[in-house]
Amino acid sequence: MALRNHLIHFDELIDLQNSRLRGLNEEFERDIGIIKAEFDTEKAEIENSHRQESQELKNMILTIKEEEEAKLTNMKNLFDADRESAKNKSAEDVDSIKHELTRRIEDNDQEFDTNFNRYVQETEDNAREYETLLTENAKSSKEINEAQKKINRLKEKNAYYTLKIQ
């Protein structure tokens, strides 16, 4: 009887332990469910946050690319505008230099024509004066020759008379 009573208590103790184990197992399973639910919720939040941050980063990258392309386009436009401006300024400088050179050439042509006309006038005056001097020289030479002949005749007469007087 004592053995039986002992075995009954022992069976009750085993049943109590089994029921306790079942309760702990149920609590464990419930905790696992709660933790799994929390994990799944947190995982979903993290994945959602990751997707949002990835989308934000993609949008930022796209925005930065667009801004950089806009800057590059703007810089190219500024460069082209500066190049055109420099080209136009250079063309204007070339035109102004051409006009200046043309004006100088015209001034030099006028100065050349003036000097040429003055030279021609002076040369004509000098040629007329030379012709006049040549004519006067010819007259003077003729007069000198006639005077020389007259002097020679007078010398001869003088010598003749000197001989006669002696």
C-alpha cells in the first residue's frame, strides 16, 4: 500500500511535472510567437526603411546627376558664349586693325601723291631753271668767245702798234 501510494504520488508528481512542462512549453511557444511576430514586424520595418532609404539615395543620386549635368551644360554654354565673345572681339579687333591700316595706307598714299606732285613741280621748276641757265650759259659762252676774240684782236693790235712804236 505504501508502495502504491508512493507510486500514485510519484505518478501525480510526474503528471504535475508534465503539466508544468506543457505550460512552460506553451509559454515558450507563445513567447516564440511573440518574438517571431516582433522579429517579422521589425524585419518588415527595417526592409521598408531600407527600401525608403535606398529610394531616397537613388533620388539623391539622380538629383545630383541632374544638377551636375545642368552645371556641365551651363559651363559648356558659358564656355561657348565666352569663345564666341572672344571670336567676335577678335574679329572686331581685326576689322578695326584693317580699318586703321586702310586709313594709314590712304594717308600714306595722299602723302606720297603730295610729295610726288611737289617733286614733279620742283623738278619741272628746276628743269626750266636749268634750261634757262643753259640758254644763258650758251649766250654767255658766245659773249665770252666774242669777247675773247675781241681781246685777242686787241692784243694783236696792241702788239702790232707796240712793234710799230719801237
